[in-house]
Amino acid sequence: MPTTDYDSSVVEWYIPDYQQIVPLGIPDWAPTSISRTSDTLFSGLAFQYQGNSFPKIKSLGQTLSPSMVGPAGAGKRWFLKKLSQSDHVKDYYSLCTGQVQARRFKLRSRLNSVVFVNAPSFLVKGFDAEDIMTAWIKARFNKHYRHSVILFLHPLVRDPTDPDMDIVRHLETFAKTFPSEFTPPSRVYVLPTRQPASVLFDDRVALRLSVLESIISSLDDREWHASMAPEVFTGRPEAAESVMQSIIEDMVKDKTNEHITLSRTDFMHEYTDSCPTTEQSRGEVTNNPDEMIRSKRAALQFMPPGHPQRRSALVNLSNLLYEQFKKKRKRGDLDEVIALKRAALELIPLDSSHRVTAVGELANILSERSWKDGELDEVVRLPLIHLADILFERLRNEGVKADLDEIITLRRAAMELTPLGCQDDYQILTNFTEFLWERFHKRKWNVELDKVIALQRDLLELTPPGHPQRRSALISLANLLSQWFKQEGMRADLDLTVSLQRAALELTPLDHPDRYPALINLANFIRQRFSRAAPLDEIVTLRRAALDLIPQGHSERCSALVDLTDILSDRFRKDGIRADLDETIELLQVALECIPLEASGKRQILVRLGDNLYQRFKADGALSDLAEVIALQRAVLELTPENPDRRSALNNLTDRLSDRFRMEGKKEDLDEMITLQQAALKSIPSSHPDHHLILISLVDLLSHRFSKQKIKSDLDLIISLRRTALELTLPDDPDRHSGLSHLADVLLERFREDGMKGDLDEVITLTRTLLERTSAVDPERRPLLLKFATHLSERFKREDTMADLAEIVFTQRAILEVTPPEYPDYCTTLTNLADCLSQRFKRAGDKADLDEIITLRQAALKRIPSRDARRRSILVNLSDDTYQRFRRGNSMADLTETIALQRAMLEVTTSGHADRCSALINCAGSFFERFEKEGAKADLDEIITLQRAALDSLAQDDPGRQLILAKLDECLYQRFRREGAVAGLEEIITLRRVALE
């Protein structure tokens, strides 16, 4: 096999299964599976990668491996091509993977060889250069790659401040491609490039080089060790060789120390006829310091605040100005140097090691000016501020509480040395105060609010009248004092807060964007200061002024309208001015129109508008207002999700519909109320304390509809709900009694509708349970006993069981026991018990029952006034009862009492009464029985008199006359036989003739 023109100590072939690594110009000994190709871009031996296998580059021996990084169009391949054309450089080979190229070169005068790795261009859309480079590094380099450097090429045709040209972005992207086991290079050489065909004026080249230098200076802060070549590469091979020689010298020096060191020396080369330097490329302008300063000023303009290279640009310009000051001793230069140094210092983080150096440089320059002017305050003040800054950073990061007092002491000492109106110290102290306030507000650690207030008072002293920051200082102190008032409750603090807010408002121009919050804050503090006695007129004026500042269509206008209505509502409640209520309604209607439908605050506005309209409805009774309230409540319900607020919305709408139903009585409103309460009941668990209230409300509504429409399903639902309410009530709950009673009532209602025996049985059971829960002295016991007796009587009529009759008698006795004699219904209670005993006597015939019946009726008769309509019925029943006892015991006393009762009954039965005839006949019958036993003529005469009266009370065609005529004939005949009077016989004959007719 023939020898090849490459160094085997550098390239190690890794070709499993002869995968497609294609050599350019490979001789005949190559495997047949490797095809031949050509590469017109490079001379010498090159290898084109087409598969997944890579030749590994070992950083062994004297081989060095710098990486070429740069944006697209930087000229990296152009640089390598020109390097290969140098007479003093030997080009060994070119290894390429399609996107990554590695070329090995060697200076003929040195032992070291260099493998330039041409990385793909990063930050190119649609091209994943990072993954490609990561895979390439893993396949080729070992961990010694950390001794390498980066050669960054920047095309001057592009602006260095362009984000796509940003050196930092490219370097950081390149560093991220290194796997965790590799250490990316940190040494960076920046080579400006300029294609011969590009058209660039010299002043533009000088400006971009100046900007590029500033950017490179800032790389040290990012742990990159960077320097820029003193030459602009324009395509000369000798210049490319010079760059390679400088890299070799630096890398060899670094490898001997086993670490990369920053070298700020320019690239050195052996060629006097090299490519033009950056100073030469700028022309003669660089020989003039004024032009250099102008160039640096122009570069600074390309780096506005926030630009990552702005601090480097500030430092570079300040250094040039300071050199000029040392030569010309112009005071203006020194002042500008100090201003630039200050600006650069503010851009250095507090924990950066460069900050101490920057503070020292600024202090030295300040001392030079101070010694000249005889003013050393600022020289002393600067270290105080710097120490306070460092402590502040530790306080912020570590929360070392002991640093707080020291920072305050240092800040105040520095403030005493601060000239009046110094803006820098004001801003620093402001930041510190805001930091302490934030910690206090978040309660991260115990910051004494009085210390924050004291610092804020110091800030106010730094802002005398006319100071641009006085207004913000007034507002900040007012906010702190307001918080202090909440903590300590001293009215004087709140008074001062209001005064400060008034002063801040006076300093806020009418067209200033902060005038609106100033008006709002003052209104809020006045409200807080005076509480219920707040001057509402002034607050309304402030709120109106705030509203006037917000144009139509502005996102804040709606909230401003609502805020104004809050104060107007308060004033209406206090003074009762109708105009305030009307205006509140109008403003809320406007707010409702300007707020989007999906806005979170729309529901609250609907609620407020509805409340105010309801206030007006209660005052005026206008149904139009009530109708609008109902419409608003419906809209509120639509915007309310399933949560406790929705239940409230359901109840509110129900209440308003109830108001209208009471006024108009529309069936639709009642139906909707029932639907709403059913929804409210479903939305709440049975364990919720409001569940019972909603359930009872629904029952009341259903009961009302049932009373009007008699819908049986409503009654069934009422019973079901009553059962549910009873099940959810604990046995010892006071509400259980009413629950039992209500369930019994609705079951009785259904029984009356349907006549279901089960309902009546349950009513009796529930009433019995109620009686068991009621004490003997409870005033509710008597009504319950009456109901129980009534229910039992109803079942007794249907079933006629002696058990029910016995319990009825027992209940009636209990009623009598709890009824005092002076009670108006005492007589009725006596007769009710007598009636129940009468029912049992008819079935059982117990004489004791009859005796008790007579006793009860006699007691009732004594209590009935003579003209009471109830007296007749008692006389009737009592006469019947005494007659019953007479028939059983044949006691003439009972018969005599019966006759007396019947006579009394006739006295209260007026002529023409439907029952007078029967009363006369019954009385005559009682007399007849006594006449038969005693034969007294007076009784016979009374019988004849009574029967004549009975006959006279009947109409001529009444069929009952015949029986009475017969009885009268019999009595007259008996008297005729006893006395023999002819007149009596003639009357008998007349009666018999009438009977025949």
C-alpha cells in the first residue's frame, strides 16, 4: 500500500464496514466500496463525509485545534483558502462532514501543526447547526480540546450591533454545543474581514471597528478572554499566515501552563508587507485624537441604554477623554470623564469583581478634581455609597438583618455630603427604601416600618419645592404613613397622609398621566381619615374630576364610573337626596354599556345597578323599576357559575319575583319562583345550614300554588319535601316539632283530597308523637289534643272501632283537664266529651257513661246563657239522656227532670221553628208517661194543651196531623170518661169529623 500525504498521529480512521467516507484523489489501494469525488474548493487531499462514521482528530503531540466561528458570510472558507495559498504554509488535508470542515496546516518554519475546525454558522433559521456541531465534537475530539482557541471572524460589511452579528450570542451558542465532558475554549481572537468587492467608506469602517472594540472589551465580564487583531483581513495570504502564527504562539504558551491566560498583546508576525492594520484601514483620521474621540462617541450612539456592550463603549470613550485631559488639562474633559465613569459604574453588578476597580478609578479622578476645587466631599462620599451598595446586595441575596442598620447609617452619612438636588443619591436611596418597603409588605423578615418612614422623610428633604421628584416623594411618604396608621392607629399620621396627598395633587399637572391616581388616592385617604363622617361632597368632586380625565372607550372608564357611584350611593343613604340615587342608576347603566360581555366585573355592576333600582322601587313603587331589577337579576344569574354566589343570585331573583307576584299575582312569576328555588335546593348539600331554609321556602311556594290551582303533583312534592326536612332534623332540634306538625297538615290535606287511609293513619301517628313531645303545661298542648281527637273521630267514622272510640274519650278527658273553667270554649269541651261518651254508651250501654254524660251536659247547661243559641241543643241532648236513664231505671225523678228540660227547650224554640212541633209532641209524650204512672189530672190537661199546640203548628195538608189528631182524641176521651163533661164530648166528635175528612 502506498504512503499518503497526511500525518497518522493526527488523523485516526474509524470506518466500520467501510461506510461512505469518500477520499478526494485517493489512489488505487482504497477499498472498492469507497467512491471517488472531487472538491474544487480545497487543494490537496480532502475527505467528504457522507454517512455516520467520522475520522477522529486527536489533539496529540504538537497538533493545535482552533475553532473558526462567525456569522454567515464572515469569510471562514475564504480565509482557509487564502491560508493554503501562502508559500510558508503546508496544507495537509481537508476533512468535511457536509457542514463541518477541518483543515490541517503547518508552518514550514515550525514543528507545530494546526487543524482549523470550520464550525457551521449559528443563528441561521431552518438550520440546526448546534446539534451538528455537538455530534461532530463527540465523534472527533477528546477532552484535551479545552486547550484550543476560537477564531471569530466578523464581516465589516455588517453592523456589529445587529442581533444576527452579536459576538456574544455566537460564542454562547458555540459553547452550548460542547457535551458536559468537554470544556469549551475561552480564549477568543476576533478577526475583522472585508471582501475586496465590498463598498465601504473609510469613516464607516472606522466607526464599526470602534464599536467592535467596545464589544470585545465587554467580553471579559462574561468570562471570555478576547482580543482583536490589529489588521482587517482583506484576502492576502500573508495576513492569514500572520494570524496562524500568532495563534500558534499563544496556544503553545498556554499549553505549557496547562490553562488559558488572557493575552492583551497584538498579533505579531514576521511580515513587514502584511495586510493593512485597523488604524491604517481608517486612514489618517486615527492619527488625530479628536477624530478617535468622535469615532468612539459615534460608536456609543449605536449602543443605547440596555445594550450589552454599552458599558465597554462608555469606558473606552472615558479613557480617550482622560488621556486628552492629561495632555490639554481642560476642565470640561474631566467633568465628562467623571460622568461617563459614573454611568459605566451603574452598569456593573454589585457582586462583580470589576466594580471595586471601577469605584477606585472614579474616586481617583474625583480626587483630582476635588483637590483642584478644594471640595473633598464627593471623594469621601463615593466609598460610603460603594460600601452601602455591597451591603445592600448581601442584604438582598442573603437577608443578613444586621446589615440593615449599617446601610442606613452609611446612606445617611453619604447624604450629608451630597450636594442639594443630587439626583444620583436620590435614586439610590429611593431604591433602598423601596426594597425595604417590599420586604415589609411581603413580611419576609421583620423590617421596622418606622425606619422605612424615616428614610422616606430623608428622601423628601432631598426634594425641595421645585424638585422634579418631589411629587413622587410626597406620594411614597403618604403611602408609608397610611400603613403606619393601620399598624399604630394614630390619627395624626392619617392627617399628615391627607396633607401629603393634597400637596402631591397640587404638583400634578392636569394633563399628567398620574393625575388620575393622585385624585383617586386623595379621595381614598380622605374617606379613610373621616370614616362615616367623611366629607362626601369633596370625595364626589374628586371622583368626578378623575372620571373627566378618562376618555370614552378607555379601559379604566368603567371602573371610574363604578367608583363614583359608590360615593353617590353612600351620600344617598346618608342624606336621602333623590338626585344622587338617580345619578347612581344612570352612571351604572353607562358603565354596563361600556364593559364587555365577558368581563369579570360585569356581574358586579349588574348587582349594584339592580340594588339601586330596587331602592328606587321601594321609594316610588314603580313596576317598571321592579321589572328592570328582575331582568338584571336574570342577567346576574346567567353570569354566575356554580358556587355560593349562584345560590345567592337564585334567592335574590326569587325575592324580586315575589315582590311582583304580591302586586300582580301572575301565575308565571310563581312558577318561575318555584323553578328557581328548586335549582337553589339542588345546588346546596343537605349538610349546609341554608339547606333547610331553601327547602321550606320552596314548600311555601308550592303550597301557595296548590291552594290556587290544586295540582296534585304539587301536594305530593310538598309531602316529599316535608319528609326530607324531617329526616334532616335531629330529634332534639327545636324545629323538629314544627316539622312534624307541617307534615301532618299536608298529609291531612291529601287525605281530604284522596281519602287514603294510610295518610290519615300517618297523621294520627305524627300528632301522637307531637303530643308526646309536648309538656302538660305547654299552651300548644290543648290545640294538639283537639286535632288528635278530630283525626281519631274521622277514622272512627270510617272504621267504627272501639279502640279509636276509647282513645277519643281519653283524649277528650285530657282536653277537659287542660281547659280552665273560665275558658270561652269550656262548655263546648264538656259537650264534646259528653258526645263521645254517648257514642260509647250506645255501643256498650254502660250506665256509668250515661251518668257522666248527664253530669257533663248539666254542667254545660249551667254555663250557657239563656239566650245562647247552643242552649237548645244541650237541652235536647240532656232531655234525651235523662229520658234514657228513666227508661233504664224507671226513676220518676229522671222523668220529671226530662219534662222540665223539655219545657225549657220549648221556651227557646220559637213559633215557626222547624223542630217546634216535634218538641211539643216529645214533651206531651213525657207527660203522658207520667200520667199513666201517677194519673194526675194536671198532666192530662198539659198533654191536651201540648197536642193542640202541635196540631196548630202544622199545615192543614201535613200528613202528621192525622197522628196528632188521634193522640188528641185519645187524651180528650180519657178526660171525658174521668169527668163526663159534655163540652169534652163535643170536641171529640169535632176532631173525629175532621179526621174523617
